[in-house]
Amino acid sequence: MKLVAGIDAGTQSIKVVVYDPLARQVVASASAALELISGDDGSREQEAAWWLDAVRSCFSRIDPALRAQVAALSVSGQQHGFVPVDAQGQVLAPAKLWCDTSTSAECTEIMDAVGGAARCIELAGNPILAGYTASKLPWTRKHRPEVYAQLAKILLPHDYLNFWLTGEYFCEYGDASGTGWLDVRTRTWSKELLHATDPQRDLGQCLPPLVDAGATFPIAPAIADELGLPREALVAAGGGDNMMAAFGTGAVVPGKLSMSLGTSGTLFAYSDTPVVDPAGAWAAFCSSSGGWLPLICTMNCTVATESIARLFGFSTREGDARIAASAPGAAGLTFLPFLNGERTPDLPLGKGVLAGMDMHNLGEANLYRAAMEGATYSLKYGFDAFVAGGMHFDAIVLTGGGANSAAWRQMVADIFNLPVEVPSQGEGAAFGAALQALWALGRAHGDATPVAELVAAHLDTDPALGAQPDATRHAAYAKAYRRFLDHLSAVRPLYAA
């Protein structure tokens, strides 16, 4: 056995990659699309069984000879989701996802119970924001009381997949810090926040044990047989999708800024020490490599461009032509792309806003550009908080589906006024999970190679996909960004929680 595999359980699809560490190349990959259950109240849910079916589908399309050589695998999972499980390990209800804003009122209830957002940050390093797992518990108690009564385990999506793979319950620090309950400074569950979430029940008894980032577990024999994997294969601890993308983009050492352009948009950077903002301007998460991962998350990224493309009947693969047919600033159009509510800026009840329309600029090219610019400006808003907090970066490493767009890569370079680099291996989270599996496999066999050294040995960037900032375009975007901020200030009172 000489190969490792990474499973990325995202919102739109499950992806699997198989990596050959000796040849330094991905030797197989497969993906399967996922559906989404959406409600007018902001709910966004999926059936956990869909994830399992998609994983099975992906492995079934990979050469059996390659599957038979997989020595270890790791799961990257969409963060913040809530999978309610009973005492027999059966899922009790659809999983509420990271982009579910129906529980925004419960966020406030939990924080009020401990004395407000500032006290919440004192206790755990983070406020309870829209989409965090903690808020989904009181929502379930109110709206699905029969589920809450049978609840035995609280699992994140990545935890549930690990349970299916191994038959064991466990959670690692990176993904756990996205629940809202983990004190990221001490890496322990906050008893005060758990009590605030439900004072009538000890939720700590429902949480899986926390394990080290390098932990490994044997795969369940029946699952190994079903997927065509060796029974001796190990399952690494894995982590949240952003934590695994940190492996896949090299953000396992200080100074690197990674940006993911997926359904959500994220900015994250590694730190050797906790990086907590007293005002909660960013998420003070743990990494899945033994450190910390200050992170900015927007809830509307490629969803914005996909929505406009769908409106006009073209594919986002054809979107770069629309960007080429328009100019920075979209001829005065400003799009606040808060189609799913928003976390950065913090407007969980926000809605999309299109402003600046006139008789001349209301065409598909300008609208598509305005959507791409709006999604990027939301990330710039978060980046400004990083910079105000004293962080400095020399380049941006880009990943996610949006990174496939040459126009978007150049836009990021121009708006942020920083060079953009793109890893040679796509699918940053899935590839990162494979690297984490490789690191954990080495540890299991006595190899003490530091994670940063291992990642550096297997990661390189593609110069052909890089982008350098242009001063003229940067000035034009800076003007349009100020307009974005002005419109944001104007509409914020309309969507205040």
C-alpha cells in the first residue's frame, strides 16, 4: 500500500482524490453532486445519507487496483453542520448546514445567557455567529422536540463520516472550534457555553471526545470491503474544509494567506498562537495541524456568480467573457450578494441588494461582473479586519472553484493589490485531506517529519495560473469598493438582527 486518499464533503458535492506521494501526483479523482433542502426561513439542510451515497459513488468510479493501495484516508467536511444521532448511531433528522440562517435568533439567546458577545469571546475566543453549530441545538429543541429527546450524539458532518468509516465517535480541534463551544485557547469544551445552550441538559455528554490532529483509527472492515479499500487502511482525524484547505494551500506556517472561492468565501492564515479579536472581527479557530487558524468566512461567493449566470442562461465557465466585456466597477453597479444572509459582514438576515442601475449599465456583463466584484469585496471587508489586527501578507494562495476563473484570479490580485498564486493541485480541501492522511500515516509508523516540512515537499504552485496586480485597475476597484462600503452602511439597519 502506498497511496493516500482525501474525501471532501462540501455543500455542493463530495469529492475524492487519490494521491501518490512517491510520484507526487493525484492518480485518481471523482465527484458526486449533492442536493440542498432550502426554506424561506433561511434553513439549509441535507440528508446525511446523501453524503454516504456520494462517497460510495466516488469510490466505485476509481480503479480497484488503485483503491487496493490506499494506506490511509482523511475527511474534509463542511464546517458548523449539525448531525443529530441517537444512541444506536442512527441519524434523527436532516443535517442543518453552515449556511443555515434560520437559527440566528438562537445565536443571540446563547450569547445573552452568558452576558453578551464580548463575554462569549472571553469564554471561547469567538461569538456565536449565524450558522455555528451551537445555535442549532436550541432551534432543534423548539422545532423538532422529538429529535431532541432522542439525541445521544452531536456530530459535525466530518465527524459523522468518520463515524461511518470507523464506527467510532471523535472530533478534532479545528472543526470543533467552529461549533462555538470550544475554548480555542485551552482546546477544551466551554462548560459555561454548553450550559447557556441548554441549562436543563449536560450537552457535554453528547459531544464526541477530542483527539489530536495526527490521530488515526482503523477503518471498519465492512466499510473497507464496501469501498474496495484494504482492511489495514487507517482513517486520519481529518478536519473542517478550511482546515484541510490550509494543508492544500500551504497555510501551515505563519505568513501565508489562503483564500477559498467556493460556495462560501474564506480567508485564513496559520498562527503558532491563538489569535483572538476582542470584537470578534474574525473567527479565532484552531488549525488541524496543531496550531491556530484565524479565519474570515463569507456565506455568498460562487453562489453569487452562479445565480447571475443562471438568470441569463449561461454557465459560469463562460463567465470570463462577460468580465472581459465590462470594466472594473461594473459601470456603476454595486451588488451586495447576501443571498444566503451573511456572516462577513455580520448580517444573518441580510438579502441581496443591487444598486446603481440606470438605462445604460443594466446588462448581463455588468451584472455578472457586479456579482463577482461584490463577492470579492465581502472578502476584502474581512481582509481589512486582518490588516487592522496587525497581520501582514505578501501574497494570496487561491483555491476553490472560483480559482478556475482567470478573470477572478486577476480581480483578486487587483482588488487586494497582492500577487495571486494557485497550487498545481486543484481541489485544495480534498488534496489537503490527502496530505493530512499522509502526515498522520507517517506519525502512526514513527515518522516525526513536521507537518510544515511534509506539506512543503508535496505542494507547488502553477506559474501559469498566477496573477500580478495592476495599479490602474486597483485604483478603479478601490473607488468601487468604497461605493460598496457606502451601500453596506446604508442598508445595514434594514437587516439588523
